[in-house]
Amino acid sequence: MSSNERKPEGSPSARSLHELRAMIDTVDRDIIGLLARRNGYIGEVARFKREHQIGIRDIARERSILEDRRQRAGSVGVSTELAESLFRLILWGSRDRQAALKAEVPLDITPRTVAVIGGRGGMGRCMAELFGDLGHAIMISDVDTDLRPEVAAATADIVIVSVPIEKTCDVIREIGPMVRKDALLLDVTSVKCEPLSVMLDACSGSVIGTHPLFAPSVHSLQGQRVVLCPGRGDEWLSWLKQMLGARGLVLMECTPESHDKAMAVVQVLTHFATEVTGRTLSDLGVSVEETLQFTSPVYLMELLMTARHFAQSPDLYASIQMSNPDTQRVMESFVSSAKHLQQVVRCGDRESFAENFESVRSFFGTFTDQALERSSFLIDRLVERM
């Protein structure tokens, strides 16, 4: 083709980078418009489900959607992994919107009065907002409010104790006798044995121990877990399950003993290991900025979780670890394991290292395969933001 010959103006190679980007921007705006349109249909779905008392989540429907979208994506040359990731987020947003529109809240719900003792704290504000969104009247009592805890406890239908762990039992003893016999008293602490026992002794009303397994700063309650430890009062237990479920929370019922034993691993072991890692980095005088220049995705993920931990309240983590009855056993096991591995590495004993490695791998079983797949997904998402 001579220098005087030009391709037709509408051909792909004739488009400038600026034009191509403008076309992509148009497509992106169309996608957002379609999501808004989809959101409108979700609103109608939420109203229908509420009128007909249908639960928000339909696992079979979600699986069908994901499989269909993967197949459609593959048939037009779009990554099936991209399609699945995108539609998982869309489905999450759909459930969250349905919950916000009260799809699982009965039409004839009776408004209750909910008193949150410690309602100015993080979890207290979260509980107040949760029950307020469901149409209940909220009373806030805290150290800087005119409303005193004992007055709130005597007035409310539901009394929620959301104060620091080390003060929880004292507050329960103080307000428990004020709680009406036809009312509900519950706490939100991360240990359950002692608070539940004290609530049962301190009041004559219904009692439930709860533990929200999330920080109050989460972007959405959708899919977050809450542990329930029933104490007294089946009717109030059913009511609480209905209210929490209506906001998209996932509920798990267990004994306080089972809860505290599990939390010794889920919280105490995890936080202790994180604090040891942070202390070690600090003692080594490591330059975080310098290591980030050489970071792998896995190291970055570990570093982010460690730094996140130390961005929060030391009082909270001290209370969590110092109040669990199984803390000492867990910490001793951690230190013993660390010393054993230190000795193996120091001696260059590869055989013992491999034996230890295989022993732990056997302990995890098939979960190692799940962990590899799920962590790879997280790593991919993290790399996108690096």
C-alpha cells in the first residue's frame, strides 16, 4: 500500500487510542446503566419476597446463575473466571440490597424498644443501627449520656450490653435486676461462659449470649456471622433470629463452652501470632517501606493483616486474649511449636522438617486444596491493587 493510500475511516486500525478509550468509556457507562436497571428489578424482587415471606438467599438459583454466566462468557471469548468473579459481586450486592429493603422482615412486625448500653462504642453503634433500620425504637445509654443504664434497662423490651469485656459482667450485675421479666437481655462480648452465667443469675427475663464475628467497621452486614448462645426464653430467641436474619446475617447456635473453646483458636491464637510477628519485625528494625519493594503477594497479605491489627485498639485485643479461659494453653502450645521448629531449622534437619511438614499437611487434609484455590483468588485480587 502506497503512502498515499489510507484505510477506510471506519476500520479498526484507523481509530486513535483516544477514540478507542472513549468507546470503552461508553461501554462502561452502559454497564453501570444496566446494573442500575438490574437494581430496579431487585427492588421488585425484594417487595415480592417480603409479601410472600420468601428468604433472601436462594443457593440453587445462585449456582445456576454463576454456571450460566460462565458458559455465556466462554462462548464469546470472555474469561470465565472474570465472569464468575463479577457475578459473585453482583449477587452479593443483590442480597445486600434486598436486606436493606427489609425483604425478610415481616410486614406485620411489632416495633420494640431496644436499649443499647454502651451505644456510643463501635459495636454499640452497629447494634443500634441494625435494630433501628428494622423499625425499632432505639435508646442509647453510655458514660456521656443523660440516660442512665439502669433506667434504660427498666424501660426497654430488649437490653443489649455492649461495653468492654472486662466491664461486661459488672454492668450486667448492675442492670440485670432492672430488666423486666417479659424482656430480653443479651451481650455482644467475645467470651460467652461467664457473661451468660451472670445474665442468668442477675435477671429474671429472657437471656441470650451473642458474639458478632465481625468488626463494627465492616462495609456490609450481608453474610457476616453471629454466634448465639441461648440462655432462657425460646420466644425471644426466635424473634432475635428473625431480626438478625432479616439483615442478611448468618447465624450459628452453640453452647457457651463450645464458643469459648473455638475462640481460643480463632481469636487468641490468631491475634497472638500476629502480635509476635509485629513485635519481631519491630525488634529486627525492619524497614517496612524497603521490604515492600521486594514484596511477594503472600508477604504483602501477611503484612497488611499485621499492620491492620496494630491500627486498632490495644484494649480490645488485650481483653480478648486475657479473658478467654483457654488462653494459657493455646499460648504455651504456640511457643512450644515455635521452639521445636527453631531447633529443627537451626540444626539443618531437613528430614525432621519434612516430617513436620507432612504431619501438618495431613492434619489439614483436603482443606489444603480448598485453601490453595481460595488464597489464589485473594492473591489475584490483591495483585490488582498493588
